[in-house]
Amino acid sequence: MIIEILEREMSQLDYLLIEHVKSLREKKKWTQQVLSKKMGVAISFVSNVESLTERHKYSIRHLALLANAFKYKSVSKLFDFPTPTHDKVVLRIEVTKTVESKSKKSKIIKSELKEIILLDPLD
């Protein structure tokens, strides 16, 4: 097994939206696959967005799909969280991988967010 630290930079708004949608999904006791189906996207889409080791994010198009999935009359309901204080964040993620000796390919078996570094204050 290999343990390494990955750093992913994204907008703080993207990060907060991902975490908020995850919270909404968990309150409804939906799996990532259920939300993906309700949105009409690939079954692995929400999993890829929430993993943070991937570079997937929700786009403008996905906002309407999410609002519809949660039965919101307005997309603005998806933004019921505090306004970002910074433009960007760097996420430090500890990743545990296995390596198959024949193919030398690695597979992530565990990832854990270790630190959020705030960049570029908005004030």
C-alpha cells in the first residue's frame, strides 16, 4: 500500500456546493447512485464529484438537474449555505492506494480530507 497527499485546487464556491449537496443527499438517505439517477446523469457522476480526488464538479447545467431531483421550485435553494469568504481553496487529501505488481496500476482504496487552505480572500 502507498499513502500520499494530493492537493486539489478549486473555487471555494464549488467546494461548498459539493458539500451542501452531499448533506442534502444524506438527509434524504439517498446513495450517490440514486441522486445520479434522479439527475439523469451517469451512475458514477455524483460519486466522482464527491470524491474530491477527481476533478469533476457541478456545472450550471447540473444546477437545474439537482433542483429538479430535490423537488425545489428554485435553483437558489441549492445555495442555502454561507457565502464563500475566499475565491479558491486547496484541499489536502490523504490517499491510500494499492498497487498491482503486474500492471503497476494503482487503485485508490481510501481518501480522507486532511486540510482546507483558503486562498485569495474576497474582502
